[in-house]
Amino acid sequence: MQSLEGHVPKRSIRNDDQFRTRYVSQIGRALPLVDLEGTRQQLLHYGWVKDARVSRRFPDTLVVDIVERQPAAVWQHNQRLTLIDPEGVVLEQIDLAAMPNLPLVIGAAANQHASELNRLLAAAPELKQMMAGATWVGDRRWDLRFHSGEILALPEGPDRSAQALARFAAMDRKSQLLGRGFVRFDMRIPGKLIVRVSREPGSIVPAEGDAAAPPPAATVAPPNSQPPANGPVSPAPQGGTAPTSETI
């Protein structure tokens, strides 16, 4: 066999030494002796390779076509950063200095729930662009973190979490909850939105008379107490302290 022909879109996997070794390892063989399926299976061992097709083109060419997976997020676990695709398949480990501009998912097995996260965000696509990352908590639910710094604690279950996220998006459209000095929104209690404000000195607490104040359905949990059943948001006074989020 005299030559090898291939099509590798997007990312240049051919720069990977191990990949290249397997890619061109068949060049020295007579074309009829090349193990097409064996070569294909070797290529599929690489995380970046979603599918591969290996064929002969007589008299002297081995044709390799590769479909690559597309990175969708960065998974952080055990102090390691890895690229994953929309289904959570691990593509490769990356360095912090080379971290791409992709959402960050954090937690054990968070990559295995990446497709669930994508379906969840479909319930509120306008929030997807605002999301900086997501943490898979207790192997049962998501905390979303926004570029403006807030955390949204969602309930367990795909249906409940999607409904809660859609409701939050509607409230944000109406009352502009994000980017106004709040720290955490908790929607784990059905039908309620618990809002927590910062205890940091000099932080801005939205005024009660603000035209964009949170909707009446929201509740601020006072320190060391259960959330009230009903009532409007009662922002902490300037210079006062507000509760931090409880540990889950």
C-alpha cells in the first residue's frame, strides 16, 4: 500500500502522537491485508472520535473518515478538568490555563448527567447564556451558577427542576432577579422562592421600594428559622446581616 487518505473535521486529531501512530500504522501493509474493522475499533477508543469509517480504495489507498465529538462543557472533579461532549463523554484532560469558554459542570458523575442538564436548560433557553456553571449535588439535583454570581438551587427530578427553572426565568423577565445583589435563590420547596442576600460589608441590598423588586412569591429566610409560609420579600437592612445558604 502506498498512501493513506483521511478526512478529520474541526480539531486536528492527527497532531496526537498515539492517534497518528494507529492512524498510519497500516501504511506498510498490503492493502488486502489491512484489518478494516480492527483499525476502526482502535480509532473509536479515542474520546474525540464519535465514529470512524475505514475502507480500501484500490489499488493503493486506505481511506479513513472520522466524525469528531464536539466539546460542550468542562467537567471538574478530583482537581482535574476534562472536556466533555453533550452526552458527557470525556474527550481529554485540559489545563486551567487553557480552559475554553465553556460551561463548567462540577461534581462526581456530573458528566454522566450532562445530557440531562442540556434538556433542563431547554426549559429556559434565555438563562443558558447567563449560566457560568452547574454543580451536581448529592447525586440527585443541580445548583446553577450565573455569570452575575448568583446560585440557583433546583429541586430533585427532571420534571420538577425544569418547571422550577421555567418559573425562575419568567420571574427574572418580569422582575430582573439576576445581577441585583442577591446571592442565592432556593427553589427546592415546591411553590416557593427563598432569596438570600449578601452579608459582606458594603454589599448592595435591593431596596424594598425598587421598581424591580422581587415578586411577592419570593421569601427571604430569616436567620435560624424556617422559611415563612407566605409574604413578600423583606430585604435585610443596610449594614445588617443575612443568612447564608444551608449545607446540603
